[in-house]
Amino acid sequence: MRTIIILIFLATTIFGFFLNYLTYSRRNAPLPDNVKDVFDEEAYAKNQSYKMESLRFSIIGGLIGTVFSLAILLLNVHSHLYEWILSHTQNAYLTAFFILGVPMLAGAVVGTLVGIYDTFVIEEKYGFNKTTPATYVLDFVKELLIAGIIGGGLLALFLWLFEVLGNWVFLAFFFVLLAVQLFGMFISPFMIRIFYKLTPLEDGDLKDKINALAEKTGFKFKGIYKVDASKRSTKLNAFASGFGKTKTIGLFDTLIEKMTEDEVISVLAHEIGHAKRGHILKRTPLSLCVFGIVLAAAYFVVSMPEVSQAFGFAGANTAFGLYVLFIMVTPIMLVLQIPVNALSRRHEYEADGFSRELADKEVAISALKTLYRESFGNLTPHPFVVMMEHSHPPLTDRVRAITEG
């Protein structure tokens, strides 16, 4: 069992590096005719340099993460932590939090050290980074607390339900995950405020145009806010998030600065298009399918003594079983993400179409090209990588769809 689990981990990791190689193989691919005007020659050379430097560092970071995770498995770190914590407490919840939390915290620190170089060296070199060290550290602490609260809460709930319901917990947790997903949609505007400052958009032509767009589309929202994204990055974005009375429109200040008002309206129309076309609800059945498959796998893995015993435990350990579960279902998730991403790309085309109906076709195309230009987007992704990883279609395909639509 130990060998099987480690081989699964290595196989999925190698597959990730293979996808990176495919991206690298497209470094000299010619630009499609309909997106050649996104960059001039100098800017495109800079784009390619950024893309390759980021890719190389991503591979290095991946290797560091792989060695770290593999060492945790091979050295039976979880079982050693379990033996140590048992000498201090018999509380099942504290024990589970400790043996999972310590390696995860260590991994987060390693990932953050890698991220520091990415942010303050690579992103800084190409003019994207605006984050100060203080903001970076504060964001890391916030992310850690949020992950601890949500992850720890779900772990505690799972352990409690396991005590009460036994193996029926896997069915019960299906509905727990569904509730968490719906609740996450409801509170998403509040979560954004943890990291960004949102201020009401000032009165003016842009606000009037947004209100007119909302009235025309029947999109009701709580407020329109400007997001202080420029304190972290120069990249552009906008969102229409929330559920019911919490619906919120957010515009990155970088978006307002670098786009015309009509282009901003086009981007926002795209986001509203997702809501009006019911894309979140349409993706729910597929999400439920993923939940079901993961929980079905959990039914067989979590309580299996051989899984825990293979890594130094005397018998089945529920918490460690959950850790191994995510290694063993990774190949399944790789397969499932193909239809998930395909559906997402289809919804992006539909949202583009919604935007095209409300704005000038050329403005919609111009807005997309500005987004890619300012973020140094990849204009020539490998088709297999798109199928496996991309939730958005390549820019050339989106421009073609808008032009021919």
C-alpha cells in the first residue's frame, strides 16, 4: 500500500511537470493573426521572457514542494507526530489537528518562501508587483487563519459525525459540502474585504453607465465598489459576486485606470452575464458529482487500516486517512477536471456573447485584449494544457467567437 500511494503521488507530480513542458514547447509558437496587435515586438519579447521565467521558477517551486511532501511521507512524519501528541493529550480532535496541522503549516511556510521570490523578484522585475513586505506577511497570516478556521472546522465536524454516524458520515458530508459551497457564494463579498479595501464608486459617467447596464439586464446588487488592487499588483480584474442581497459589483482600480469606460462596461457585462445565464447553478450538478466521487473514495480509504499502517500507525487513523485520500483521488480529479474546465470555457463563451449583445463588438474585443496585454497573458497555450487546466478559452478563440457571433 505504501508503494502504491507514493507511486500515485509521483505519477501525478510528473504529469504536472509534463504539462509545464508542453507550455515551454510553445514558447516560439507564432501569434494567431487576430491577436497580433495585443503586443508590439518589444512588448511581446518581454511577455515571452516573463512567461518563460515564471514557468522555470514554477518548475523549481514544484520540485521543492515535491521533495518536501515526499520527505513527509517517507519519514512517516504524521505517525511520529501522533506518537508525540499522544503523550500530551488523548483528545481526538486536538490530536487530529496536530498531526495534520503541523505538516500543513510547514508546507505553507515553504510555499510562502517560494512565493516571496516570485512576488518580489520576478513580478517586481516585470513591473507587476506593488505589494509591500508588510502587506505580503499580513496576507499570509490572514490566509493561514482562514484556512485554519474553515479546514479545522470541517475536520472537527467530520470527526464528530464519524463518531455519531459511523460510515454514514460520508453521505452526510455530501450535504455538508453542498451547504459550504452555497454559503461561500453568499459570503464571498465579505471575504474579499478581508484582503482588499472596497470604497463606493464615486458619482460620475462610469457609475451612471453601470447603473444603466444593471437596469437593462435586471441585475440587482447591493453596491458598486472600487477595489484597491493597485496596492498589490498592476493586473486588472472585475467581479460581480455574492448571492441574493449580498450581490456586489467590484472594479479593480487598475481596471478603471487602464481601460476606457466602455471597455469597463464590457468587462462588467461579461461578469453579469455569468450571473444572468445561471452559470454557477449550472455547474452545481458537476460539483455534486465531484463531491460524490471524492466521498465514495473516502469511504474505502479513510477507514482502511492498511493505509495508516503503511506509514507507521498501529491501526487506522481517520485524520491521516483523509490526508492520504487527497493523494489517491488526485488522478481521478485530473480526469474530472477535463469536463469541469470544458463547461467553464463554454460558460466564458456565453458570457462573452452576453457582453457582445450589450456593447459594441469591437469594444468587447478591445477590452479582452487590454486584459491580456496588461497581465501578460499567454496568447499561444498548448491545446492539451488548455483542456487539462484552463477554465478560460485562449484569447484567439474568444476573439474569433465574438467576431463571428
